[in-house]
Amino acid sequence: MKPETSATAIVRQTNVASRAIQITLAALLGIIVIAGAGFVQISVAHNAAHDYRHAMGFPCH
């Protein structure tokens, strides 16, 4: 096995940080979309979010 070089360690740390940022932003976007659709007054979007919450087992009332 080759010893890990400092360049490899930097790339590995960058990949971990990049992946953490991507996961965090994806989760935040999902929360915004679901919450936004749940509070919108357009009945189709609201009903779709309402049905999704029931399908996933989340109480909504």
C-alpha cells in the first residue's frame, strides 16, 4: 500500500465537505418545497402536499 500523500488527503477532505454541503442543500430544498406547497393557497398544490404527507404517515391536522 502506498502512504497517503497530502494531496490525496486534501482531495478526500474536499470530497467529504462537498458531499456534506450537497446533502444539506438538497434536504433544505426538499423542506422548502414541501412546506411551501403545504401553505400555498392554490388548491391543487396544497392537496398534492396534503396527500403526500398522509402517504408518508405524517399527521397534518
